Amino acid sequence: MAKRTTLAQEMEFPPATEQPNVFPLSWRKGTDKMEEVWASSRREVWDPAQLSWDTFDVESYTWEEREAIAYWWTLLSVFDASAPPVFASALIKTYEVHEEDAVRRCFFSVTQDEQNHEQMCGMAITKLLGYHDPVTYEPKTELGELAQRNVKWLYFNGGRYWDGYKQAVPKYPLAVLFSSFLMGEIAAATIFHQMAEGAREPVFEEAFRNIGRDEGRHMAICMALMERDYPKLDLSDRALITKQIRAGYLFLSAVLFEPPEDFWDLPSDFIEVQRRCEAVAREAGFHIPEYEAKKDNWRQAILNLKAVLDKYDIPFPAIPEVGISGEEVNDIDLEDIIPVF
């Protein structure tokens, strides 16, 4: 059998590796803020399993209360339980495009944080329902049946957006991919701190404080990327970011406000059922901000993001739902946007 001819026999040095590719690796430094965020992520690591679950007496709640509170955790899981693969994909991209070493580490830290958030959702749901899966769980009450129908529609919509994200990751730079993510982080950090302050159960108070702190770090990562990359953005990327901000509001409103009916494919009574679940959960001592408080949170988060984008001459979209004027964006197409969970 003839010996195979190899490049190493013909060339002194190998040809350049076709890109994008995780090789060759380098450990280039650059953005000091990323190093600070990475260091804080190491100091602030937490484990959902080590929270004070022994203080949580699930039997003290009625089945309707348990199903209503589990509904909220399931709603959160549409975003937080899908976030680990979202950021794992982004982490791979940071290697493929040979990002700074600290940027790669920071995206690793976000992936780890979101895994914690996913585990927290799963532990809360399992404890409340006595079952590990809210989709195949057998509801005990009429409200539980309606809530489960809502859940199935939420997961259906989430699955559609995941397909879009997978297509978008190879095409766009990180600063564009996560342009709307900062707005969500600002609003989420506020809401989780509010929920911690109003929590009756110690285990939920601890969880919300930890999650809110994590969201603050994620916000700092987004800001550092923006400050580094936005001054050199291509004009076409600026237009895409404007559309992405509008799409991000519509997408993330499902958990941080209420899902807009013209964007999410949902039953006509979806919001009515969700409001019923929230009312029962509040009566049971599980603090969920009221409608106006959630609206105010969103408005402030959007204004904070607008202040950032204005520095880089990026047109801001109108968000009429919370009274923000700007450029009209009416052609939001699931095929064109980059949904970030």
C-alpha cells in the first residue's frame, strides 16, 4: 500500500487555518472592564441546590396557589432555561472569531449563570408541582389547566425563536447579536430585586437576589461590548440594531411585561389567564410586580438603553407601548430578527 502524501512532507509550515475556526488560540488582552466582570463572577458563584429549601413548606399552599406560582417559574423558564444553549452558542462564536481572552471567559460565566437560573426554575417547579415537567404534568385545578395551555403556547413560540437565533449566530458580530439583550438585563435586574424585597419565602428571596446580581454583571458585559464595538459599526449594522431593539422589546415583554398579541402567537385569553395566575400567586405571598410597576420598569430600562445608543448615533425605535417615541419599525419578521433569550 502506497504511503499517503501529507502537507507536512511538502511544506515547511502548514497553510493558514480556514476561518472561522477555534484554532489557532491566543490569549490577547484588551478590555479591562471584562477582567473586572470575570473576577466578580468568580467571587459571586452560587448553587441553587444550596439555598434554604428546608424552610419551604410547599404543603402550606393550596394546589391552585402552587400551580399559579409554578406558572410564573415556567414563564421564566421559557427564557432562562433556554439561555444556557444561547450563550453556549455565543461562547463558541467568541472562540471562532478569536475574541479577547477576557471576553471568552465572560461569556463562559454568563453560560454558567444561566445554567444556575435554569436549575432554579426547575427546582421551584418540581417542588411546587411534585413533578418535573410542567408540560406533561396533570393539573389539579381549573386554573392549573388553563395555565398549562398557556405554557404549551409559550414553549411553542420559544421554539420558533430558537431556530432564528441558530441561523443568526454565524452571520452577525456579538455587539449586534446582543444589542437588545442589555435592555432586558436592565429591566430583569430591577424586577428580580423587587421580587426579592417582596418575597415571603427565604429560598425565593435568596434566589432572586442572586439572579438579580447575575443580571447586573451581564449588563456590564453588554455595556463593555458596546463601548468597544459601537464606535466602529457599519451603517447597515446600525439599522439592524434599531430593528433588533424593537424586536427585543416585543420578545422579552413576555416575561418582563406582557406578551404583545401581534408578535406572539397566543390564544385570545392568554393574558387574562396569566393575570389570574399572577393574582393568585400574589395573594399567596409570591410577589410579582403589578402591571403599572412592570410598565415603569420597562420604560426606565428602555430610556437607559436609548441614552447609550444616542451616543453612537444609532436610531432608536418607537416603543409606543410604554410611551417612547422614535423611529417607526413596523416590519418585524421572525426570519430577520435575532431573538435573544
